[in-house]
Amino acid sequence: MALRFGAGVSTADTDYGTVLLDERSGEYWELNPTGSLVVRTLMAGGDEADAVAALTGEFEIEPAQARHDVEALVRQLRTSGLAA
């Protein structure tokens, strides 16, 4: 399922990944390069399987670990209210 950030969430790419700002609370979230790749893939309309494929294609990571990491990140973003 594609990912969509809420209206009060700003993003900025950095040399080290992506920074998310929850403008409602003032909290910052910092995503490393792997998290950034997952978010970019999902924001572009890809689903979790696409994000897993992107991770395994770009980094040395086993598919099972990539799947776990993608699911955990998506769950955290949704639980925090940053994404729907």
C-alpha cells in the first residue's frame, strides 16, 4: 500500500537520509538511507513488496530482514500519526 504523509508533516532530504518534521508537535524524525529509500518507494506509489525489492537491490540485506524492516517502519510512521 502506498504511503501518504499528513498535511502537517514536512520532509527534507539530507546527506544522511531524510528528516521528517511533525509541525503539530514540533518533533523531528530522522530516517537513515535505508528508511529514506523505503519512504521514497512507498510515496511514489509502490507497495511494501516494492520497498523490500528496492532495499535488497540497493543494500546487502536478506529479503526476510528487509520485509521486517519495511513493516516496522511503516507501522511506526502510522502509529505516530505521521502517515496514513
